[in-house]
Amino acid sequence: MKTWLIASFAVAALGAQAQAADPLKAAVAADHRSVGNVARDAWRHPYETLNFFGIKPTDTVVELAPGGGGWYTEILAPYLRDAGQLIAAADDPASSSQYAQRSAARFKAKMDSLGVYGKVRITVLDVAAGKLDVAPAGSADAVLTFRNVHNWMPQGADKTQAVFHAAFKALKPGGVLGVVEHRLPATRPQDPKAASGYVQEAVVIKFAEAAGFKLAARSEINANPKDTADHENGVWTLPPVNNNKDRARYAAIGESDRMTLKFVKP
């Protein structure tokens, strides 16, 4: 029994040392993260994704459209708190959309709730209204967006393109644009409004390159080959929304198949 306890303490100590040596691991494992968000790590792979994008704790990072819940904000805020800067380009509290107003209020309340968020700077991203000054020009090392392109496309190609231009403007030369998005197979026709929530990789790449970015790398970190991307209620058929009658069937598929693309500003 004593031997088992000693071994358990030794394993715990090694785990603590590993987290101390790797601040990103520590941020992912931080106890302020909500239980529901942690449960989705298996599908969202935050540690691997942020490593792929090359995010360092000294970086200035703009997170586009974190939503009211700030899933990635929970990780980025502590990771960048001491030596970097997180800028959250959130919904506009003055928006004409009540949904956006509620999202902005929820996000602000979350940022005010804990000291770990105390250094997060909040700006506004309102694609429909053209409010795109997400960060001072040339100030950011990285701009990140997670499953948002399909939300911009209903506003039209010009407005979606403007978001990519805004990201380019905010970045320093050599800065990174990281995109994670629900992936539509290249063999499937792309709805310009992305009503299903799925977007072809080629469409995202075209938006990015038109803004001046160069595609640096692709990753299958967030791929899910079980997702056929042809569900009756689009991507929302799958977890975590699970908007369907056969919940067990779609729970077995898991979350959506996602592209993970890294672009660089020359």
C-alpha cells in the first residue's frame, strides 16, 4: 500500500513538473476551465492546435469571435497573461442584434468573473456592420478563428473577405492567421451562404490568399473521417448541439470534421 502511494505521488509530481515546463499544457489543464469545455478537448485538441499555429506565451494574439462562452479564451488568457497579450474581438454590445448583445454581455461577465482574465483586452468584431478594427495595425503576432467562417459567409462574400483583410491588417509581417473550420468535401458544391455550417478548404484558402496571406501548412489534427458532412440539420446535427432525433447515432460520430489551416503574412 505504501509503495502504491509513493508511486502515485511520484507520478503526480512528474505531471506537475511537465506542466510547469510547458505553460501551454498548464493552461489547458487549468482548473478554472469549465467542465463542459474540458470534455470537448478530445474533439478540439487545443494543445495540439495551438502548437501547430506556433503560439508562444510572449505573443500578442487576436481571437476573432470568441462567442459568449470563450472556449479558447479559457486557455489563451492564462497562457498569454504574464508575457503576452490576448485581444478578444467579441460581439458588439451596441449591435442591433439581440443575440449579439447577449453574447457580448455574457463574454464580458465571464472576463470580469476571474482574475485570470484580468488582462484580456476586448475589442469589437461586427461583420454585418463593418466594425472590423480588431487590433491596431501591425500589432499582432497571430490572429485565430475557430469555426467562424461559416457564420460570416451569410453576410456575403465581400463582408467575409473584409474580415480576412482586417486580420491581415492587424498582423505584423510574418504573423500567423490560424483557421479551424467545419470542412465540406471538395466534391460537394459550396453554398455561398454556408447554410449547412460546412465550408470547403479551397474557399477558406481563396479568402485568405485574396487578403494577401500565404498558406504555410495544413493539419489533420481536428479531422473526423466519420463525419460525412451531409446531415439533415447541417453541422448542428452533430454534438455538441446534437439537433436531431437519433441522438445516439450522431453522438457516435462525434463532432465535425474540421480543417486546420496556418497562413502567414509575408
